[in-house]
Amino acid sequence: MIQIKNYINGNLVESVSRQWLDNIAPATGKIYSQLPDSDEQDVAMATQAAKAAFSTWSNLSAEKRGDFLIEISNRILKKLDFLAHAESMDSGKPLWLAKQTDIPRSASNFKFFGTGIQHFASESHYMEETAINYTLRRPIGIAGCISPWNLPLYLFTWKIAPALAAGNTVVAKPSELTPLTAFYLSEICKEAGLPPGVLNIVHGLGAKVGASIVKHPEIPIISFTGGTKTGEEIARTASPMFKKLSLELGGKNPFIVFNDATMEDAVNTAIRASFTNQGQICLCGSRLFVQHEIYETFKNEFLKKVEAIQVGNPFDEKNFMGALVSKQHLEKIESYVQLAKEEGGKILTGGYRVKLSGEFNEGYYYRPTVIEGLSFQCRTNQEEIFGPVVTLQPFDTEEEVLEYANSTMYGLASSIWTNDVKRAHRMAEKIKTGIVWVNCWMLRDLRTPFGGMKSSGIGREGGWEALRFFTEPKNVCIKL
Ligand code: NAD
């Protein structure tokens, strides 16, 4: 049984209370590790360590901080297979996906910000013959970083790397459902010689550890990725304390296919956008809008490919989909499919659990599911399901599809398929999402602003946006 430890002041330690939580492998439904059930005492110790480390870390040159981050990046890559296996075991995601995306991207996050900080510059505003202003950007203090279970190490490091690069120290909490690779990251940081207290990782439940980080008076910055409801709760605590907040929340993303789209590309990408990581990516396209003329052709091609998807043991490379993250999440997916039926939806394919044999017979598997015949306003089309369930809806005009696409409270990402450049520009301008992909999906350049509008969040991550978030700008005006 693996025993996960907190990483506080450079040491791997149990929680103060010595209580543990069970960690279940979604592929088998069996307990295979334990994590500390930490509370505010552990967060207080981590914050104390981060406070003590701040002065030295923030005064290191950007180059020296960058070197530590690049060293961590290299060490992640050296352990790629080991970490990918752990990620797959912990989350139920296919091993091929963890190897191809999660772990390489975690290494890139450290490398990107470790090098980026060395090029980071601030603005200067010259007032002719009067004065010169310059913006001094300095690290703020301790950053609280809280991340979800769907892309565990990938999203955890996406926050930690820019916070550290900018010169802050960090108290971080991974999801209690997927703590394993964050634990291995603490071992990597120790091996890389990261000074004690610079990064502290506290494991446990959101309501205890997460909430303690958010309300701690000595943590002035909170970077959170997770559900919109949790984001609301965090904002309620952090806003009156005037903390700097970045919230990356839920989505209900439209995937829009016009008559003139290249059909094969659109169908293949719709498969990836709908079902990669069992549909558990905030950027997944869960509402597929297809223009009338090509609706039936698209539907038939799409369904053929959905039915060919193999679901099963995440360690078997032939399976495109593995297990859902938890029993509770599986039950949530089932309840939404039930709701879709009650709302008058027709299940075109899927809509049921997959029962495997042998050691996987208690795992959380679900067939990719496609539903049609629902109104764009119904709950199935308005609420985030966050699983392998998508709806298909026909449309006639640009205006109509914009109304459908923009009708939810979310505004994270969209994918638009057309070969008409003017239409692509018109749609990109009018659609209310923070990220617009045209003839592609999840093509990521780490320099671009990443985040959502409306209930999908506040602020942007990525590139200079992240480094600006993790620094405090101060205008200095010098009279000439
Ligand atoms: P969640 O909100 O339940 O949990 C996210 C993290 O917050 C976990 O570490 C959890 O322990 C912690 N937490 C829970 N309650 C807390 C509280 N009261 N105070 C502080 N922390 C608390 O989300 P989840 O189920 O882990 O993740 C799925 C959600 O994340 C989906 O809604 C998905 O869309 C969203 N997500 C968004 C993005 C994005 O970039 N916008 C990326 C990935 C996932």
C-alpha cells in the first residue's frame, strides 16, 4: 500500500492528526494507497515554511530560479513512464494519454516558466519632458494553488511553475482523488535540491485543506481550478479579504460544424473533443451543433466512430477510453443520462455502464454516449456533465447557432468548423468564450491567454498573463 505524505519545509511528513484517507484506483474500484487527511494545522505549518523561505527565494535571480524549474522539468521527463503509470492508476485515464499528454505537459510547464521568467519585462511610460514611469513587478508572497483531478499533474504544475518562477513561495493542494503524482513531484523537488519551504504540498479534502488555504490570512494569492460551485465558495471567502484571485471553472463548450467544413477532420476531431479522457476535460465539446444540410451525414459518420471506441483497462493501449474518476462521478453521469431521457432526448448510442471481467470488474466504465432531440435550453444542454456524454443539435443560420452556443452560464472554449474565413472571423468575434478554436480543438500554445468568461472563471492563465498574476505591479513615476 503506497503511503502518500505531505511535503512541508522540504520534508515528507504525515499529517499532524495522523489520520488517513483511502485512495481508490478507478480502473479496479480497489483501494491501493492512502493519503494524509490533513487539516488547518498542516496548512499552518506549510504556510510558516513558505513564509520563512520567501525572502531568500524571491531575492534569487530569475536565472537561478529558472534553473531550479528546468532541473525539475528534466527530472519529470526522466521519470515519464513511471509518472504516466501513476497518473493512469490514480485517475483511470488511459496510459497512452498520460504518456502522450499529461506528463510531457507537466515537464513543459516547468520549462516554459523557468525560461519565460528570464525574458519577463515590465512596461515603461514616458511623459514628454515631464516624467518617466516604470512598472516594477515584484513577487507577492505565498501563493495558494488548488487543482482538480481531471489532469492531475498537468494542472497542478500549470499553477505552481509560474508562481515559483515569479518569485513567490507556494502552498499547494492537489485533488484528494488524484494525489499520487503530486506526491512524486515532491520527491522530485527534493532530488532537484529545491530549497525547503519554497514549495509545500498539503494533501486532503477540499473542505478542510482547500478551505484552510483560502482563508489563511498570510496567503494573499489564490489560484484555483475546479468546479464553478467551489469557485463561488472560494470567492465568498477570498474576496472580502481582498486576495488576488484566479478562478478557472467549469464549461459547457459548443462544437459547431458548418456546411462547408471538411467533414472528415470535423468528425475525427469531434470524437477527440467529446471523449478524450472520458470527456473529463474542461475544454471538451459537449454540445455538437451541426448545420442542417450535413446533419445526417455528420451524425452517421460520428456514430460509426463512437461505436468503434474501445472502453476498458486503461493500461491496454488499444482502449481509447479508460475509467471515470470515481463511483460518485459515474453515478452523476448516469443521473444526467436519465435526466436527458426525461427531457425527451433520444440516446443514439451508449447510455450504459461497461462491465469488465477479472480485476477490472468493479471499475468505473461507461460507454461514450450521444443524445439527440433535446432543446438547447434544457438542463442536459445547460449544465456541465463532465463525462462521455454529448448532445447533437441541428441548426440553420449563424445567428441561430450563436444564440444556442451563448445560451449557457459558461464561456470557456468553443470549436468552430468552416472553410469560410469571413464566417470564422465573424463567429470568433461574437461567440462568448475565452478560447476559440477554428478547425481544430485543444491546440495549445502556452504563451496564449487561457481561461473563461461568465461562470467559467475570472482571470487568465498562461504566458505573461500568469507571470503578471503572480506579481504585484507598482508604478514608479520619476520627474525628469
Ligand atoms: P472541485 O471544485 O470539486 O475540486 C477542485 C479542487 O478544489 C480539489 O482539490 C478540491 O479538493 C478543492 N476544493 C473542494 N472544495 C473546496 C473548498 N471549499 N475550498 C477550497 N478548495 C476546495 O472540482 P473537481 O471535481 O476536482 O474538478 C472538476 C471541475 O473542474 C469541472 O467543473 C471542470 O470543468 C473544472 N475544470 C476547469 C478547468 C479550467 O481550466 N477552467 C480545468 C480543469 C477542470
